[in-house]
Amino acid sequence: MDTDDQIIRIHQQDLIYKIRKGDYTFILIQDSTNVAKELEISWLDQLRMHQNNSIKESNNSVSKNAGNQKKQDLFLDKVVHVITEHLDNHQLTVEDICTKLHISYMQFYRKLKGLTGKTPVQFIRKMRLLKGKQMLQMTELKISEVAYSIGFSDPNYFSRVFNKEFGLSPSDFRN
């Protein structure tokens, strides 16, 4: 691992490896069954950097902001972990995530929106689309199989939102 790489422990049996490669950051989650899942989240790091730049300076800002940033990073890492763990579940709801994180819906909504600029539904969709993009690059699965495996119950909807997000249809992206 490079010096930029980090190992973050979310649960005792789970390890999350954060690996920086150029402009991209990859999260590798290795759970107790030794099944590894990768998720490209470079946009999440960009949001964090944007948020760091917009924090107002105060008298105690150095020590306060460093502690807050750690808490915010830990929160986002937990959110990413929970969503990644249930990415294939098309019935995953924001309430399910709140339950797993032991946080109220409104607190979760405000915190995630404040940190990422995205609503929880938008955040989940973005993670699914990034995983779908990665699967289209790395596998030969049909587009419908990719859509189902990342929690979309309708492949046509997956294609529409993929096109809206990345400017290409899934088939054009693959080619």
C-alpha cells in the first residue's frame, strides 16, 4: 500500500481499505466472508474537499475542524459501508439505512445533505450508478444483469439514469 492508503475498521470483522490511485479513490470492503467489493468514490472525496474549503474559520478552528472532519469522514464511511453491503437490494430504503446507523431520518437527511450536497436517495443512486459503471467496464454481464445486481428493479430506468448521470447509455459506455 502507498502512504496515502488507509485502513479503516468499521466493525471488528470488516476492514475497509481506502486506496488512492491518481485522481480516483477506491474503497475495498473485505468482510468476514472474505468477499471483496470495490466502489469508486472519487466524487465523494471531491465533495469532502469542497466541504473542507467552505468551512468557516473560527478562533478554535484548527482543533475543532480536525475533530469534526474525522467524525464526518467516519459517518460517510459508515454510510458507504451500509449502502455497499446492501447495494443489490432494490428494496433498500433510507429508513433501513437509518436503522442500521442508529440515527433518525431527519438527522441522517440533514447530515448527508450537508456533507455531500445530495439527498439520501440521490446518494444511494449515485453509488449504484458508480458500481454499475465499474461492472460495465470490468465484466461481460448483460446490462439488465448489471442493473439487477446493483439494486435497480427496472433495467430501462437504470439505462435512463445512467445516461443522465454519465452522458452515455450503458451500451455506448461499454463500447
